[in-house]
Amino acid sequence: MVMTATESGTSAARSFGPAVALSCRECGQQYDLGPRFACEQCFGPLEIAYEFGNVSRESIGRGPNNIWRYAGLLPVPDNVAELPNMNPGLTPLVRADRLASEVGLRSLHVKDDSANPTHSFKDRVVAMAVEAARTFGFTTLSCSSTGNLAGAVGAASARAGFRSCVFIPAGLEEGKIVMAAVYGGRLVAIDGTYDDVNRFCSELIGDPAGEEWGFVNVNLRPYYAEGSKTLAYEIAEQLGWRLPEQIIVPIASGSQLTKIDKGFRDLIALGLVEDRPYRIFGAQATGCSPVARAWEDGHDVVQPVKPDTIAKSLAIGNPADGPYVLDVCRRTGGAVVHVSDAEVVDSINLLARTEGVFAETAGGVTTGVLRKLVAEGGLDPQAETVVLNTGDGLKTLSAVDADVTATIKPSLDAFKDAGLL
């Protein structure tokens, strides 16, 4: 379902705040705001173009304690904080001194997005898609998902009053399946990889059966993707309105990394932070590392792979934003690095042991890449560094091997005899 310019123009002007158009990332062609995601001229991806008003640190500080404090920088209406939404964001930026000491850094913070309503960063992007879906009159929210997005769409649909029907590859972690199914919508497993699921959803969009459906990461993708900018805004604000010198971001589709870069550039352009260099590093699991392989080989094209990793939330073998990730990491002086599943598990345990943050496998990937970069001299050990944890370890319990230390009789003698003092 694609609105014409006359159908969408008036309502979009009211409902999308500072957003003024959809712009092709390849050829620059612009379109009226509507539920479309690909350029009709070159088939390149579309993203939101803005004309920002007067946004200051003070006006942001007066906003609510969630992502809507940045409404003046997002494609949402002025009254967005009053609408039924999950209101994610403003998650902790944990000063990670013990982890920093362990790996050999002077200054390290963990941006812990497991504190969002459904315990992953996906609540941010879905919040944007919900507001777009309201404006376009969709009745059903849907997505293709590796797990976290399915739960975020299910919860947001329940809160906002949409029907939901989400699609996942068969064989996801049980915690993610329960998290997606409990909200009362339809959860459909497809026998195949995430990329197979995504292709199916693209077919459904073109069929009458998918009319009035908003696919958050397909026909609502330009709006959805902007939610990741709020990570950049929050990190800068929580650091005292300055940019980190180094940041490690997980790569699934790659959109999160590119939008964090866009968010940093927004803040610089508006004079909200000092214009100083920052380096962005992408993190992948070895078993699904098409962007990291392209980086290692010096290629501009990302060759698809078949995922084989415990980091299922990052298991996208054909990442849509892969080439743009390469561009960002090259421009900022970063890199794209991969780590093995064994390193992922070890890094989950390290983060939990040193900082009390229990990360899902994606957090193990970023922490593992952090360790690898420090060991290989890829990070400046004196620079202010941020690493992202994008989900809760309770969703990927099967990835770690943790159990009781001992089972004893209920007596002090038994406790002493077990050697636990």
C-alpha cells in the first residue's frame, strides 16, 4: 500500500515533525513522505530528510525521560509523548571501570539497551514505525525478525491497539519465541534463514493479503531506522554533551551502525556537541560475518553468507546496509571485526563478571570485538570508548553454561565442608 503525494502530503506535514521528504541514499531523488522504501529511479534505499527547527540542549532536557525528548530530531508529531507507545530509551550508560581495567582501556562505558521495555534496542525503532503506521492508517503491524524485533512489534502493537503478525526463522531461542508470542498476536515460524523470511515478507507486501499491513523493517523502514539515532543522542547527552572517541556497534542489517553515525552528525550540524573526530567499529560473529569479510578483503560489495552462529540476533547473511557500514567505518577510521562463538560466550561471562551486565549473544559479540581490538592495537587505549549491549542475556540462556556452585545440606558444617569460605 503506497500513498500518492496528494494522499500523504497534508497528513505527513502534521505528523512527521521536522521530516520533509524521503531521499534516495544513492541518487538523491526525493519523494513525499509515505510508506515506501525504495527509489523508483535507481531502486536505492530511502531515508528521511529533515529541516530541523530550533533544538537546544535545554529544550531536550525539558523533555520526557525517554526517546521522545528528541522528538524535534525525529519523524514524529509534536504530541508523540501523549500517544500510546512503549516509550523506550534513556537506558543506562554504565561506567565500566572494571571491564576497562580487565581489557586495558582508560575510559569505557557500556550502553545497556537491555533496559528497554522488551529488553532490546528494537523498542526504539519499533516506536518510530508505530507512529508512521498510525499516520498511514495501517491496521496490522508485521516484520521479519531474528527474535528481538518480533517481541518489540508484539508488545508495541498490544499497547497501541494494532493487530500483529510477525515472521521468524524456525529454531530461534525459546526465550525470544515466548517473548514474541505472549502479547496475543500471530507468530509464524518459517522453515529457512532470516533472509528467506525477509524475502517472503517482500512477497506479502505486494499481495492483496498484505494490504493495510505495516512491515516495520520493509515499507516502514525509513521511519523505523531513525530510531537508532536516539542511541547516538543519548550517549552524547549522557557523556555531558560530547561524542565518544570510539564506539563498538553490533552489525545485523547494519542499519543501527549507520544511523548512530547519522545521529552524531545531526548533533554536530546543530551545534549541540563539539565537532571532533570519532571512530565507529562494527562487530560481527565469525559464523555470520559478511561485512567483516568484505572489510578484510578491501571490497565495497558484501557477499551474502549462510549464517551459522549462536548470535542469532545478528544472523543476517545478506545485510541491507552492509555497504554503508563499510563507508562509515572507512570515513571515521574504524573497522569491522568478527569473533568466534567461543569468544562470544567468554565475553558474555566477562561482562557479567566485571560489570553485572548480563548480555545476550550480540553483547558478547561487541564485548569480544572490544577485547580483540585492544589486544591487536586497533583501539586507542587512552580514548573514551563506548560499547553497545543491545539485548538481555535472559533471552539467550542456552548460550552460556552457568549453574549452582554446590548443593549442600542446610547446615553451617556442610557449608564449611564444601570449601566455600
